[in-house]
Amino acid sequence: MGEVGFAQIVTGVDNQGNNKTFPLPHATYFGSSDDDCSTVLDAVSRSVKVVIQKEIIVFVVQVSTWAVSY
């Protein structure tokens, strides 16, 4: 997934106000795209099914803002 611009980490600010990198759970990725969810879903699904596993569930969410606590 890293080859197509997705990462298993997000960068945010911890409770003390410090910039920090937060790891995502196994098989969870974060990325940015100007495409709509359906377009991203189709592209990611095709890529994952060819490279990783043929029978897999891909879940795509469009986020405009987020917060994290560690």
C-alpha cells in the first residue's frame, strides 16, 4: 500500500502538544486523494486483490477533520 501512497501511520499532536507519529492497527492505512470514495475504493480493491489477497474487504472513508488521543 505504501507504493500507492498510503501509510500505516498518522502524524498528530499528543496530549502535551508535541508532534508525534501514531501507528495504525494492522491492515489499516491512511492516504490522501482528490478522488471520491468510490474511485478510491475501486483502485485500492483492484490493487489489493492482485498483490495481496483475492478475497478481502476494503473499507474507504472520506474524512474532512479528525482528532486523536494517545
